[in-house]
Amino acid sequence: MANHYIEQIEAFTRQLDCRILYRNEQQGILKIDNPADGIHNLIIGIAPPILIMEQFLFSFQQDQCDMFKQLLQKNRDTIHGAFVINEEGNKVLFRYTMQLEHINFNEFEGAINSLGLLLSEYADQIIDFSKR
């Protein structure tokens, strides 16, 4: 079943003119680029019943309460997905999850567009955070 989903998601990425950089069918992982939307090395994990998209944004050396607060406030304005911190607690990612069972092209495109819009609108702040 996961094989069906990876082929479907791969087809969606091609429809959006994304470039597939890496594909591991056994692990259900794709890595894609969509430079037009500022998306580089977006990891797509296919783990039925969900699909997970993660985009690395920046690393940080020490906890910064002000930065975390601003990211959480931005999460409130973000329609789909959210800023998250990786398990090691040293990187900020954008993460989006959705159900695979009834996924369609419009839903997938909306997720990619949401990330692209966030990156364009919030680029200056993300760059500032990455310099701290």
C-alpha cells in the first residue's frame, strides 16, 4: 500500500514541477526541491495512514525564549503546518502532516503552496533567527 502512495505523491510533485532529489521506496521517503517557491530539500515521509512534510529552516546554538515565542505566534497565523523543533532541540523545521487515505492533488498542492507562501512572507525573520 505504501508503494501506491509513494507513486501517487511522486506524480503530484512532478505535476508541480518539483525536482525529486532522493527516493527511497522501502522507507517511504522523497526529498524534493521547488526553487520557484523557495523550497529546498523538503523531506516527504510516507507512513500510512499519514504523510509528513518537513523543511529544515535553520539551526540554533542555545535556547532563545524570544525566538520561540515569535515562532509560536507565527504558528497561530499559519493556516497549514507549523514551526517545530527537531528531537535534538537544535534545529527549526516547518512540518505539515496530512491523511493519505483520501489525498488528492489539490490538497498536496495546497501544502506546498502554504510552505512557499510562509517562506516568502517570513523570509527576513527566518534569516534573522538563523544568524542568532
